[in-house]
Amino acid sequence: MSVRKRERCGSPPNNGGFAYIEMMVALTIVSLVGVIIWQGMANTNTLLHKIVFHSSATVRLIQMEKSMRRFIGKVRYPFWVNDLGIEARDGEMKIPFYEGRSDTFLIVRYDEEQLIIGIRQGDTDEMNQTEYFGPFSNVKIELAENEDGEVIGVDFLMYTENRLSEPVKITARFGSNPFWVEKTS
Amino acid sequence: MRDNGSTTVLILGVLGFLSIITLSTYLFLEYSIKEIYRNEAIEQRKNALINEAEKVMDLFLNDVTPYADSRIDAVWEHAKNSEDRGIQIRLTDISSYYGVNWIRKEMLNHGNLLKFGKSSDELQQYRWDTGIHLNMEPDYLDFFPPVILNRYFTTYNFFNINICDEFALENLYFVRTGDRDKARLFRQKIQDFWKGSKPGKPRMIEPADLKSFLGLEYARLYPLMNAEPVFNVHFMPEEILSQLFTYEYHSVPHNVLEFLVGGRMNQEWSIGELEVIIGDNYKKTFLHHYIGVTTWFWQIEITSSNDEHGSLTLRWIVVRVPQDSEREDEIEYRLLEEEFLQ
């Protein structure tokens, strides 16, 4: 028995239309994938930025710590000294006996989000070998003491930019300390 | 077909971009982590060196003959044995030399130590004008040839009131009290005291007399200014020993010098034995203020070698605190300087 193929009603099939739909679906998928990739890249970029920021901050801190320890370590108080002669005013700390010389001062200052360390000779205002560290939203500079209350160096408490992380404390010791300090009346 | 091709190129481009970012981030992080580990490793090595230095200090504190320091003390044996563990310990007595800040004019002239054309008066004036110096170089290079300066002098010793230049004592008094007028009066007091001396029979301030001589400023001056012998006979340079023995009023026979120099590598003498060896002049002259058996300032250098990070050296300068009669049994050292050298 022969079966007649039933003719389809309506307009004849359109192969070109199917290609368009196919293309639109493909484009939608590509767009979706693109959006997802874009979003992922944006997130990745933020994450990478954070990682790089923290890593570079850590490395900078390590390098800064080295530099500060080197500077403070060159403050060498002769063992016979009875007065440390450290002056702290206007956000600046002035420490004598840089490289063992009473007229050479190590200057430590926090100014415009920068921690500034340099050397000053005699009574001049000019600073040499100046180094800048930062930016920091705040830096506290204090004298470091040992368990007997003797001054042994300088404490730096540094708050990172926008206070994104915990403050970092660095204690840098003087290269040498007086034998003992007997307070003068 | 062209659309599919663009998609592939786009995806490849994105992947390439991501790969570059990931790789550079990875390299940066690897560098950061290495740097952090390197610092941790250095900190660990520093702590290990400090532990070694503390062991050395324990041996100093537990010396069976605490009032005499010599090469037969246990600490030297310990230093020698440490080499088997890959650690080098070097001990140096840095106080058994003339004090460049206080040496008296007559000793300078007797030893012929100054540069040609320089006089002891000029040195005295320079010290008076510029105060006490921590750095021998370049501060004293105008007065001494570098070889002489490094062989015979130091800035690390106490100021024995009997053998220091009186202007140097005035400077020290001023540094400790901040009072220039009192310092001047103190210098005059010392000069007046010395006026009572006769040739070969000097007037001297002994440890028991020091407190009354220094008076109210004793607490600020002692022990920096004291009456203890400055040099340790076991470690002081032979040339200085020879200069002291041949000085006009000391006149110690040459065979005594030979005996001391020959025996000190493997013998230790107490202060009483030294007095017997040198003879009567030891107590009668300034010799017993120059020469003793105790080292006051030690330099301790400890080096560890590491294949990966090279060698690291810890340098400590420690001072032994002189005891007054009230605390005679306490041996105490203080750390003056700490430095790491890489």
C-alpha cells in the first residue's frame, strides 16, 4: 500500500530563518559567556589587585623595616653618656650621636602621609640622605624602652593607607647604648 | 562561520590576557613569598647567633676564677669547640689598650706614639676643645699614624682616676653632671692632690678612697671613673707592657716582661700573684692602676656560614660592671653594642 506523503499546510519551510534563530541563540550564548567572563575578569582583577596590593605592601614594609633599622642602628651612644639628648617636638624626633657623633642628628618625622628619615649636621635645617616611606594614614613615633625602662631605640606604629589593615609596629634599636644613665638633678 | 571564528579569537584573546595576568601575578607573588621566607630565615639565623652569644655570656658569668680572665678560661675552650659545629666564635679584649681619650702626656712621649710634628700639648688641647670621642678614625688621625692608632689605642675602657689626663677627667665629669664649673673645680682638686707626690712616689687614690674623693657625685661618676687597673696582663699588647715597664719610675726588669709574655698563653695569674711577679714597684707606682688581670670590655663575634645565604656575623660589645665593696660578689655584664654583619 502506498502512502502519500501528507503535504504540510501554510507557508513552505524556510531554511534561512532557522539559520538566523540559530545565530541569535549562538550570539546570546556568546554574550552570556562574555558577560560571565567579563564579570569573572572584573572579580579576578579586584582579587588580583588586593593580592598584589597586600603583597607589595608586605614587601615594601620589609624593605622599609630594613632601611629604618639600618638608620636607627647607626645611632651609637658612647657608653659614658648620661643624657640621651633626644628632642621631640612638632611631630619631629631629633636623635644625636648618629655614627657616634654628638653633632650629627638622625631626624625622624611624619609629614603629609610620609614617614621621613634623614640626617642633619649641627644646627643646620638641611637634611641629607633623606628617605621617604609611605603613604600612611598615620604614624606614631615613640621611644622604645626595655623591661627596665631604659631607652633602647625607636618604636614606629604605622597605619596603612585608608586603614585597610592592622597597624604595623616596628621597633628599631640603637646601635649602642650608654652604660647607664644616672639622672642629673 | 565568520561568527564562530570571531568567538574563538575572542576566547583565545581573553585566555591569553588572563594567562599573562596570572603569570605576572604568580611571578610577583613568588618573589614576595621568597622575600618573606628569606627574611624569616635571616631572623632565625640571627636568633641562633644571639643564643650562641648568650652561651658565651653564661660561661663568663660562671667562670671559676671570676676576677682573672685569661686564655685558659672555659669560654676559650668553648670557642674552639664551636668550630666543629660550623660556628666561629672570636673573643677580643678591646679594653687592654691605651685610652685615646685619656692617655697622659708623659706616656705619649715615652712611647713616642704621636705623629711627627705633633705634640702631646696639642693633643691635650684638641681633646679639651672637642670632648670625648667614640670614633678613633678619623677623629684622631691628625695625631697618630693609623697603624699606631689601631695597635695601641682604644676608646673602650674606663677612666682610672690615677692614670688619666686631668683635663680628660674634667671632660668626663662635665659629660656626666652637666656642670662645667664643678668639673673645673674637680680637675683642680685632682691637680692639688697630685701636688703632694714625690718623684717615684706618687700619691694615688685607691678603690677604698674613691667614694670619699668623688663625694656627692660618686653615683654619677662611678664606675665610669674608677680606680681599677685598666689593662689585663693576659691580653694587653706586649709593646704597651714593655713601655710601662721601662717608664722612668717603674723600671721593671726585662726578664719579668719575658716571663709574663712567655707564660700568659697557658697560665692565669691572680692580682696577688701578679704583684709578686712584678715586685715592689707594682704597688708603689702607677703600675697597679695600669695593669691587672680583669678584662672590662669584650668584643664577641659569632659567625655562622650557610651555603644558601652566605655567612652572617653577630658582633656584641659587652662591658663588665666594676663592683664597689658593697656588691663584691656580683658579677655583672651589660650589652653595649649589637650589630649583624652580612
